[in-house]
Amino acid sequence: TIDVGSCISFAALDCDGDGLTNGEETTGGSDPLNPCDPNPLALGSNDCDGDGLTNDEETSNGTDPNNPDSDGDGINDGDEVNNGTDPNDTDTDDDIDYDIQ
């Protein structure tokens, strides 16, 4: 087993598991330790925007995996999905304030 610190020194390995070797990422200018760089959809199990939904869950919900609040209402997508509201609707409770905080 190679630890992450040692992994980065091997150009043929893929330390972050995104399908690109460390050498390809270094040459292309992306981070070989960040599975969301350069392709935020490379691994469906990642949560590249930190909203609590994986990239696969973002795809199923029609939300943006690079934006924690896809509809811009001030409530992050993960909280909306977990609370049963629509992360694509700026007014999830159908009042007149559009939930903008």
C-alpha cells in the first residue's frame, strides 16, 4: 500500500481515483490529489460542491454539482433534498419571499 504522500511521486498512479494518472493531471494543470479537479463529475460518489449531495445525487435531482445552492435561494441543495423541498425551486414553501436570505 502506498500512502497519499508517496503516491503523488508516481506519475503512473492515480492518487485521487478520478481516472487520470498523476502525470496526466500534473501535465494538464489539475490537482492529482483532488478527484473533483479537473472533472467534477469524474466520480459520482464525490461531493464536489460540499452541499451534502454526491455528484450522482446532484445528477438525479437535476442540480449543479459545482454549486451548493443550485436555485440561488440561500438554502443548500443537500438541505433542501433532505427536508423534502425542491432544490431547483427558488420558493420552496410557496410564499412570496422566494426564500432568499
